[in-house]
Amino acid sequence: MQSHPRISINPQVMVGKPCIAGTRITVELILEKLAADMSIETILSEHPRLQREDILAAISFAHS
């Protein structure tokens, strides 16, 4: 997988799952919410630390 500046992988954070940098919000969680037809706006309202670019980075990271 390609690296992305908004995604971090640290074995000591969330057992090494890819996360949005500076958070414990995993790429997996974001993708699960999107797969459940949750809108980006709803995800952002539920997770105020996230930015739209973080969600797009999670999609891009998963795609690579």
C-alpha cells in the first residue's frame, strides 16, 4: 500500500491498523461507515477531529 501523509501506521496505536494521523480513528472504521451509506458530512459531525481530506485520504489509502 502506498503511504499517505494523513495516514499513520504505528504498532503501538490501534494494534498497527492504519489510522488518521494524530487520532485513533482507523481507516477501517471510516470505510465501514461509508459502506453503511453514512455520508461524509455525518462522519465529520460524529468525529469532529476529522476533516473531509482525512476521509478522502482513507479512501485513497484503501484503494492503493
